[in-house]
Amino acid sequence: MEKRANNLTKGIKNIILSTLIIPLFLFSTQGIAQETNFEEGKQYILGGLTVTGLQSYNEQTVKSYTGLRVGQPIKVPGDEISAVIKKLWNLDLFSNVEMFYTNIEDDKIFLELSITERPTLNNVTVYGVKKRKVEDIIDDTDLKKGKKITESLIANTKNYLQNKYKKQGFLNAKVNIATTADTTGTNVQNMVINVNKGDKVKIKDINFVGNEKLSDKRLKKSLKNTKKKKFYRFWKKSKYIEADFEEDLDNLIDTYAERGYRDARVLSDTFVKLDEKNIELTIKVEEGDKYYFGDIDFVGNSVYTDRMLSQVLGIKKGDTYNGVLLKERIADDSDPDAADLTNLYQNNGYLFSSINPVEVSAVNDTIDFEIRIIEGKETFLDHVTVSGNDKTNDHVIYREIRTRPGQKYSKSNIVRTIRELGQLGFFDAEQIVPDIQNPDPNAGTVDVNYSLVESGSSQIELQGGFGGGGFIGTLGLSFSNFSLKNIFNKEAYRPVPMGDGQTFALRLQASRTFRVYSLNFSEPWLGGKKPVRFNMSLSRTQQFATGFDQNGRLDVQKDRGFSITGITAGLAKRVQWPDDYFTISHSLGYQYYKFDDYDLGLFNFGNGSSNSLTYTFGISRSSQGPSRIFPMTGSNFELTAKFTPPYSLFGNKDFKSLRDRRKELTDISLERALTTQEANEIREIEKERFRWLEFYKVKFKGDWYTNIVDKLVLRTNAEFGFLGSYNNDIGDVPFERFYVGGDGLGNFSLDGRDVVQLRGYENSSLAFSVYNPIRQRAQQEGGVIYNKYSMELRYPLTLKPSASIYVQTFLEAGNAFNNFQDLNPFELKRSAGAGLRIFMPAFGLLGIDFGYGFDADNVRPNAGPSGWQTHFIIGQQF
């Protein structure tokens, strides 16, 4: 049968014009035009539709998508055919779409839809970038397997990559993209992307034209992110990045505005390409005249007087005009706690207030302002809700929230709430979002919802290693969002009862020579109505005597040893004065020391016992935040005083005679070995001195956190400690001392010592050697006084809930002293170094520090500088 056809459209570009009348071309299968009975613009009945050119699509699917049905009236050419072609083009699945008629029988017309499918993407290969960056490029450009390859896809991918690298300072970046057929599939192609970033283009020089009032140096300093190339500059790079440069031009205008030149503007900015690696920037400015503040009038205020608003504004008539300062005093967007006019109103219930400074007069060099205030209606909180807490019970959150239904709206209370919720440690502090909902200016009400993201609040410690003559194993479990009331509820174990904000910690450590057990429980809201924290801890430590058998192997004698059993209970209450960041704490503790045929050397007696009953009073203030893991602002201070009763003041024992006799025996031991009777006499004297320990201990620690720029934080620290005695005849107790130096980890401490971190020195190396008359040798003993200072620069690599990682550099100095006579606060052991911290909710804090000690330690004072030391941090406080 002779085939007659008409081409209804040609080419991809022209299909957009498919709504126009498309000419029909008649041809035969031999290519010779013949007359037909086709009449242009006549209405026919669709007799049939075939689809040709298909490779991967089903013919019936394409027919269905056209919407054409056999038997329907259709005008050729007409709107129906134009709409079908346009519809198929918009799918972006075909590179060519054409419609032909193949036959006409009476009033029936038979059509053929000819399409060319676009190739499908299979593999993508990227050259010129690091392998670890390839996946990011594929994700960013959406080059997924199975995606249709179009001209726009290739062009958009090329433009995206070139712009991406230009933004990073590679102004000469070039990207070439090619596709090749893949014979493993039908109509499948592979894509090859060649990236040539070229060299980073640096700024060799920055020139200013038109500046007379401000120097080139001052203007260059205002360009925060655009810097001239210098060999010593490593913190701020000298790459040319267009977005940063545009931001810096705004900073340049702000620099003028801060100095009174409100009309200053940038007339032009150009750069000249010197070579492939260097450019030169030229910035032409017009400075204008210098202005001063004139009269500043407040309009519309009724809540606050002009005088009060003027005090907050802090700008007086005659001051040099400073547009940046004026904006900050109206509303400082960079600081949510800023003392500005907007916060003055919003912290006192006026959410719907608006404050706008308006220039009303500019005569000569003086500008008069009106601060126009619309106070709005006083606003109250209607509903306060939380969301996202899947594990933590609502009451644990609501008791920390500073906003209550019915209260006046206060922005400062919302900011404080964010800090308090972040300090709990149950939520990701970076994702706590206060959502202001349903604001109603007419009714003066608003709702607040705190959106939370739960983070891990349980930790497990499982360690193993060799030391002290054998294997040491440690198992620790810490649940910081525990629920004691559900401990007998089987359904609440996921894996343990959680959600009530309590802390439960269990730690076991053991080897052949010692065992340590500890149990701790705390309830932050005792009774559930007030922020009174209750804490109780139990501990048991055992140290066994050791020796060596005839074969040189370690012999552990478990019937001989030394143990400490202790219990402590305490209460800590958050108070309102001087402000509600303060906490006052009280605790009582008792420790029982037992010696069984074991001369530890601490007390100089091998059998017997000693007791310690202590009361500890503490005052602390904690305003650090928003996260307890990586604080960026605020401070933390803690002052504690620990006391025992002064037993010797109430007894009639002659401790002076005991002291004199002990000194006499010690002097004898320097000349000869003590007899058994003399050694036993010293032991009995020691038993009497330390049957009940009496001492007082004062400690202070302060941390300040300063956000310098972005998330770069400076932590400044100062510490001090003193251990004293009531009775000089008894002297200082050998327990409770300060051991300075090293990583600061005191995982195994028998004697209640304070282990103080000072990196760059070996652990406890800033202690002292004291002569033991019984053993007739020196033994290490901690100091009774210490001071320490440190500065850390911290920067986070990531603060995600799964893992928070930050790097730091530090400077530290500190020392320990035997008595007040030896105390010299300027005789410090100095160090410097860098480190890394990783916090994972399941394992706690992990880290490593490399510190260099510039001075000799106290154990080896003549050995020269301590030098480089490596410290591993596990579970230390933040």
C-alpha cells in the first residue's frame, strides 16, 4: 500500500512554536510528491496511531500519554496535535518528536508518531579532583544513574562546577564534559567530566582611588575576607572569591559610616589579571563629607521615658555620626542578648513593637533624627509546647523552660530557655529552635513551641590494657537521662528506663593487684517542684600486697592489702541571688581506711584504720552555653570548702610530744636503720595522728568562654587549691593532696587526691619527694597548694548529634607547692601544644593532646625541660 506522509514539526528548538499552524509535506515511499485527497485544516476521524523510534519505552505507554483515542474527531493540522507534541517535549525524554499521517480512507486519517529517545546515563567518571570529592560532585549535580542526558543537563553541570571552583579562588577553572555510548545497554551512555581547576588566583595588590579621609591601611583592614598576598599570612588566605569580595565592599562602606561618612560609596571595582596566578584589585571610592548627630527625638513612646530610651541608645548630640552603631543600638542582629532598644521592648512583653530611626533634617554637617516607635499591644504567652522529645518526658523539659503560659512575652527568657535545654545534654543544642506561632497583635497573644532533637544521653566505657604487672579491665555505664521510678517496669527498658533526667552511673575496674567499684545516683529536682539536686555515691577500693616468687613472677597476696570504703550524700540548690545562675551545695562524706598487714607508706603503719568525716560547702555559677560539650559564651565558676571536725581541739592528747618524738626518730633514721621497736613506735605515733583525719581544703576554678569570630572560641581558665591543718602538731594529712601534671585523669586514686591537668608534663610529675623513715627512702607526695592558668583556642569541625569534634591549641602554666613558705605564684611550669576532642554520646569524650613542657618537673628538677608529651583523654570533663 502506498504510504503518504506529512511532517507536522521539525527540530527541537522549533517545537516551542508548535501552537502555530504546522505545514504538511506530502511524499510517497519513493520520495515523489503525488496528489492526495488530504485537505489541510479538515476535521477527520482518527483511524489509527502508531509509534516508531522506540527503544526502551512501551508503545502503549506513549500512546496513552498522548491522550489521542482511535475514533475521536481530530483536525489536521490543529490544536490537538500541537498540544500532544508540546506535551511530549515537556517530558524532556525525547530529542525529536514528529507527527506524520500515513493514510487517509474517506474521513479517517491514520497517524504516525516518530520519536527519538534521549540516551540514559549509566556511569559518571570525574577526573581532576580527589576521589573522596567525586561522590559529592555527583550528588550536587544530580548525575544519578538512569537520568536522561540533555543539553541543559550537560550545560548546567559544566556551569555549576566552574562556578563552584571560581568561588574557591580558582578563577581559571575549566570543565569539559563528554558522553560515549555504553554497549552494555540499550541507548545508554557514560559521561566523562574533566576538571582543570588551574592555579588559585591570589591578590597581589589592592589599590584605592579617591580616599583622602581614610588611609589605604585602614580600608584594607576593613576588607575582612579579601587580603593582599603576604608570605606570613596563613589565617586569612589571599584568594579572590567574588562573594566574599562583594561582602567586603559592604564592610568598606560600614567603615566609612562608623566614622561619620554616611554618603561614602564605591564608584567602581575592577581587577586586572597580571598572570595566571595573580590579580590586582582597584577600588574607587567617593567619601563625601563627615557628619555629626544632632537632635535625637523619640516619638510614639509611652512605656519608657525619653531619658530611659536615651540611656539605652547611648548616642548624644554632637557625637560623630555612626550609622552602624545606630543600627546596632536599635536592633543588634548579631547578639540575641544585646542591650538595644528592640530587646528593651521585647524583653518586657512588647513583641509587636517596631522601632525605626528616620532622618528628619540634615543641615550642613549635622543630622537630626526621630526614633519612631510603635509599641503595639502588650503581649502574653498563650500556649507553650515542646516537640521532638521521643525519650525525655515532658515534665523534665517544662521544669527548665523559662516561659510559662500567661507570662509576658520575653525574648531574654526564650534565649535563656534554649541555654538551659542545651545544658541538659539530652538534646542537640545546635538544633533547639523556638518557633513563634499564632501571633495575634489584636489580642496580644502568641504561642511558643520548642522544637527539639534528641541526642544520645547514655555512655558505655569498656577498656582493657596492661599495667601494674597485669591486665586491667574497666567497665563503666552512665545513664544521664535515667528513670528510677520505672526500674521495675519491664516495658520501660529501652535498653534501660529513661526519660526522667536522673543520672545513674556504675563503674568497675579490676586487675590482679586492685579493684575499684563505684555507684552514683543523682536526682536534679528532688520532690519534682524545685531545682534541688540530690546526689549519693558509694565507692570501694582495694589494693593488694604484691611481691615476686622464686621464679621472678608477680605474687599477689590478697590476704594483705589496703582498702577505702566511702559514702557521700549531698544537696545542691539553684538560688535566685545574686542571680539565678548561682547554685549552693552541701554534702557529707565518710571514708574508712583499712590496713591489713600492708605498709602503703602513706601513713607509715601497716595495720590499723583511719576515718574521715567531711562536710563540703560549695558556691558555683554556671552561665556557659549553649552546649555543654562545646560552650561558646558565658562562664563557669566554682568555689568549694571541705572541712573535717577539729578533733584535736576537744581532746587532751599531747600531739606536740608525739610530733617531737617522731622528728627525733626520723633524725635517727638518717644516720642508721631503725630498730624494730623504733619502727613500731613510729607506726603507733602515725596511728594516733591519723586515727581521725582533720583538715580543711579550699578550691577555686573559673572558666571563661569568649566567642571571637564565627565558632572560634577562647577558653580562659584559672585554678587554685589549698590543703590546710587545724593543728600544726598533727601537720598536713598525706591524703587529699594535689598532684599536678599530665592528662588530669585520676581513674585509680587511693587517697582522695586531686589530679590536676597540666599538659606537657608526665602524670603527677609536679609533686615532691618526701623521706620515709621506716622505708629509709624518699616517696612521692602531692602538694598542699597549687595554682594553674590556661588558655585554649577551640574550633569545631562538626557539632552533629552523632559526633562533636573540635580542635584546639593551648598555653598552660601551673605548679604545686609543699607549704605557704614555698609558694611563689610566678614560679610556674609552662607548656604549649595542640589537641583534638571527639565526643560521641555512646562513648563520651575521647581526645589526644601533644604538649611541650618548657621547664623541668619537680621530681627531676635537674633533668632539663620536660619536652614533648602525648596525652590521651578519656571521659574527662569538657
